[in-house]
Amino acid sequence: MCVFTGCDSDKSHIVEEKVAERLAEYRKREMEKCRQALLAEAERMVDSMLLAEAIAQVEDSLRRARPPRPVKPPLLAPLDSSPVRPIFEMSPQ
């Protein structure tokens, strides 16, 4: 009878070790999943904040910087300086 109880306790010790090992592996996997999800969420938040800041700076700089008026071109001298007269002369009737 001692033989049966001795084997029984050894098996329960091995089972407890295996359960503890599997539990440690499960916790490790879950912690890694949580870490990856946390990093992805943080990356998304940082990207959106940086994008919003860049858009705000571009919009702000474009609104404030009003372009100057264009320079007036110099007046060109007419090619023909003769006085203006009608092309067809009207005969008095």
C-alpha cells in the first residue's frame, strides 16, 4: 500500500510542475500580446498627434503668409506713334 501512495505523490508533483510551467508560458504569451497591442496603440496615437501638428503648422503658415502683389510690368511704347485716324474716309454727302 505504501507503494501506491508514494507513486501518487510523485505524479501530483510532476503535474503541478507542468501546470506551473504551462501557466508561466501562458502568462508570458499574454504579456507579449498586451505589450504589442499597447505599442501599436501608442504608435497610432503618436502618429495622429504628429500628423495633426504638421497639418496645423502648414495651415497656419499658409494663412499668415500672404503673397505680395505682383510687380507691374513697364509700359511699352506703341510701335506706331502716328495719330489715330479712321481707316475708311467717309465722303460727305
